[in-house]
Amino acid sequence: MRNVTLEFDASGNADGSSQLLASARNWARFGQLYLDDGIAGGKRILPEGWVKYSATPTPNAWVGHGAGFWTNLGDSFGATYRTERGWPRDAFFAKGTIGQYVIVVPSERLVIVRLGRSPNWPPEADGMFDLVRDVVAATGNKGKLAGAN
């Protein structure tokens, strides 16, 4: 990622759901790092196994959280809700406070980035179910990448 601004609260803490300001292309690079199992430019950036750990569901997290990501793996309410609406089972994603998304779909070799302000309720209001389902259908074959270079 290039030209990223990380803002901190009054105590000097970073907030994981907001205050990391970056362009769509930089967010796509972030997603690409996770799609490529923590390797960028031929170098391992993240520890081996970290991406799998990040997408592994936390027990009893009803919305489907992993380690810093939302995940469709497991049988949580959130994972079931998203997969019933067309999201691939292996998708995991970062979600900003007001509806920004970086979605990684390993089975489709996809990174989908969506910036913008969205309502958080009802869940369908931000159009993400349609967007993910349509992008997966449009790209349709493994090995294609949408949104990152």
C-alpha cells in the first residue's frame, strides 16, 4: 500500500474499523496481500498461516468474525446469512465503519473493493449482496482478479 494515512485517537490508539485512509487501489493491494497468502512482490510479509488464521471463525461469534476479518466460514448467523444471499463460503472481508469493504474470495481469485458511505441497516441497504454476487458471476472463472494491480 502506498500513500496511506493512519489516524489515532486521543490516547494514541489505532481503531481497526476506521481511520485508515487509502485509495481503492491501495485497499485492493491490501486484499491482494491476503489473497496471496501474505506474500507481496515475492516476499513473505505476513507470517505463514496468518491468512488462514484471520479467516477462521471465532467460536460463538454470531456475526462470523475471524481474527480481524469477518468470515463466511463456519456456521454463524452472519456467515449463513451472507452465503444464503450469494456470497461464496470462503469469502472473508474487512468492513469500515460506514460501509467500506475489502472482500477476498480465494476460490475465485477475487479482491473486491467498495468505498463509499452506506447505511448499516437493513443489511441489504448497501447493495453489497448484489455487488458480490454479480462480480463473482461476471468474472466466472478462477484466476481472474478484479480490482488490484
